[in-house]
Amino acid sequence: MNPLKVNDIAPKFSLPDQDGEKINLSDYQGQRVLIYFYPKAMTPGCTVQACGLRDNMDELKKAGVEVLGISTDKPEKLSRFTEKELLNFTLLSDEDHQVAQQFGVWGEKTFMGKTYDGIHRTSFLIDATGKVEKVFNNFKTTNHHDIVLSYLQQQ
């Protein structure tokens, strides 16, 4: 597993959102985008992380940042997650984990003694030109938004 690094060009991708509509990374050309990969919608940690972003969306928008959450969940599940938690940003379905692989966040994980392949919880801030500006991979689900915002406020 080899995650993208700062200054790498983000892979161009096209994935269905929670409403089944295709979203392309190129739709955000000229904007900064926080792409955050998370293992599974509606699980406790992922819910805490998503709600942290939801509650700080004004700050993120003020910093000129759009948010895209990516997991391997089907669009229907993402739609339920969005409705249940009143999420105010786009979730994308990467069912065959192709995009997670392109970003280098798909790989072996160990949980409660079991080893399996899955998404590693990592976020990438993509700049207006499509390059990786910052990689966030050292955070808890409870402070993810704080770490992202404190980075943005230092810019």
C-alpha cells in the first residue's frame, strides 16, 4: 500500500454519489477538495467522522474547500447514511475499490485478530490544479475535522 504523497497528481475518477449520479473529480477543477476515505457508512467511527465534517461545513466552505467522502458502500446505503445523519456533502460509492487503490489507501488491515483487505482511513486535500496539497493520515475519527481545519487556518 503506497498512498499518494504531496504534489502527486490526484487520479481522475468518476463515481456514483448517494443519489446514483456520476461525479467526476474534474467537476471540481479550480477548487480545493477534501477527499476523505472511510471504511463503512453507518458504523460508529465513520459516523463521528462524517458528523464532525458536517458540523464544520461553514468553516470548510469559508476556506474554499469542497468535501467528498468515499467508501465501498452502495449508493443506497450512502443515501440512508446521508438522510440519517443529515450530511451536507457528497458521498461517493467505490464498490470495486478501484479509486481507493489509485489513491493507495486500499490494503491489508487487522481488526480484532482478523486480517482482511479494506480502506485505510486517510484524507487528501487536493488543490485547485488537481495536485495533492496535504495528506491527513494521523487522526482519530473524533478530531479529523479539527486537524483539517487547523491546517487550513494556517494557510
